[in-house]
Amino acid sequence: MAGFSVSRYAPERSAWGKLIARDSVVRKLDWPLLGSAIALSFIGSLLVYSATRGRHVLTHGDPYYFLFRHALNTGIGFALMIGTIWLGHRTLRGAVPILYGLSVILVLAVLTPLGATVNGAHAWIIIGGGFSLQPSEFTKITIILIMARLLAERVDAGDQLHPDHRTVAKALGLASVPMIVVMGMPDLGSVMVMVVIVLGVLLASGASNRWIFGLLGAGVAGAIAIWKLGLLDEYQIARFAAFANPALDPAGVGYNTNQARIAIGSGGLTGTGLFQGTQTTGQFVPEQQTDFVFTVAGEELGFLGAGLILVLLGIVLWRACRIARETTELYGTIVAAGIIAWFAFQSFENIGMTLGIMPVAGLPLPFVSYGGSAMFAVWVAVGLLQSIRVQRPISA
């Protein structure tokens, strides 16, 4: 029929059709990254429940106490990820100075009467109702963002090919402020992560190699000076001593590491079965729902289950590397690189200390360990990675 138009009578695209349209946010998401992070959090909930369901003092008689809170923390973290994607990393770029200032205020607040000591580190703010806040977890994000903003500003504007020495010095100065405060808590584990983040950011920014080697040299000199001047607390010195010689005090500082290795070694290939681990049910491993959650996987899920966690973490890092490589702006590359350095080192340190190949540093396993602040921070980081992917140009 002359003049007949099919599009005039065709129904409008459904809401679902709009959702999966080629230019929609959902279609652009990195689903392997998101799926792996969700799987890790789900596995973590099972491991946390197994580690805590029989600890009646910790759970106040409710075996689901930690499971409920872990699920709640994961849900809040997921909501924060959605909010980060919705705002976008470019929008947040303008608010970075405010976020950085707030994070410095929070870590300083820990040193006031608002702060509380947990496991030897005065690094927490007690909120109430069984919840607490660890500001150093959010500082990891703001260090990445403030350094990325400074180092990429003139490069993304086309004024420079690489950040100049003055810009690098300024970025390092801003990063050092919260690091010094966190070191004074003392929270040596978080400082170690922040140092690795700074190195990852500098490498991704294209800064001169002189800065990289200079920082490495300064780090070694600083570590020696801290040791010689006796600036470490006794429990930190004891942890390093136990790492160097696990048989030094098997009933004291070496107890955690020895019990962790026993738990993982008893799992064999397929494990003893979920909720069936004798080390876990016998409560032989301290802090098993947080720092030593990997021991639950090793004992109850065996080599295969623990290996699955490593594979999922590897997928997260692989997809993050791909996002860093494919973005067209230096700012996005630096942010992604900082997150990669953070996740990679913290995962290696956490798993390494349970195997006895790294000193005990009190770092959670990303997405898996129980802890609200840590869970919120890693999901915000996933939101930043997704935003970088979503907002990059897609070739035809």
C-alpha cells in the first residue's frame, strides 16, 4: 500500500528492549568481572557462616549473626557500586578533592576518643549496634583518585605526554598525608597496600622511572630505619619474628599461622565438606571469618574449592587489566591500575599469610572476608572499573 509505514504501526520498544540496547549501561557492563565478584561474595558468605556458626560468644547465641551482617554488607556494597556507576568516574573526578579531604578527616578521627583498638591496631571508629568503620579502607580509594586526577590532568588535556616531576611530587605529597596517619595507628598492613597502590599508579601514569626506583630505595631505607629505631609495636615485631621462624613460639605469636597451615593441609584435594572441617568447627584458627577466611576454604572445600577462589580473583584482575588497557583516557587507566595493584597485592598477602609465605598483616581477602568497610570499598572499586568501561567509546 502506497505510503504505508511499518514503523508507524509497530509497537514501541519494550522497557527490556531499551535496557539491552547496544548503547545501554547494562549491555556495556563487564559481566565476567561482575559475575566473579558476586561469586566471591557468595562463597565468602558460606565460609563466614561456617567459621562463626559455632562461636556462641561472638554470635551472641545467634548462628546467623555474621552471615546476616555479611549479606547486609555485600548488599550495601553492591548498592554503592550501582551508585558509583550512575555517578560515573568522570563526575567523581570533579569531587575528588572533597572525597580526599573527608577521608583524611576520618583517619584523623580515629586518633581522637572516637577511635577504638581492635587486634592491636587503633584503626576503627565504633558506630554502635555491632557495626564499626575502618577509614583506612576508603583511603585506598581516595589515594588512587587524587593521584589519578593530578597525574592525568595535563596529559588528558593534551598539554603533556607524561606527568612532570613537579606534578609527581605533588601527587606523592598528597598520598603521603593519610599514609603517615595510618602508619601511626599503627596499621602496617594498610600502609603496605597503599605503598603498592602508589607504585602501581606511578607505573601506569608514565612517570619517570627515577621516581619508581627512588621510591623503592626510600621504602627499603624507611623499613630499616623503622626497625632500627624501634617504631614498631611489640605485636608487629612478634609477627615478623614468627614469619621468619614459625617454630619460635608455636603456642603464642606463631599459633595463628601454624593452625592455618594445619587447616589448609587437612583439606586435601576435595576438602572435608562444607561445615565439616574439624579445625573450623573446633575453633582452632583465630579470626577465621576475617583475616584467615581462606583456611575455611582450604579445609572444607579442599584444593579445588580454594583454587576456584584463586580463579575468580584472577578473572577480576584480568578484566580490570583489560579495562585499563582499552580506556582512551589516562585518568581511567591510572584509576584501574591502582585498583589492580590493590586487589592483587592484598589477595596475595592474605592468602600468603595463611600459607606461611607472607607475614601476618591483618588484611582481609577482597569480597570474601567478613567486614563492612572492606566490603564497601572493594565494591566501590568495582563500580569505578565498570564506569570506566561504560563511558569509553565503543567501536562500530
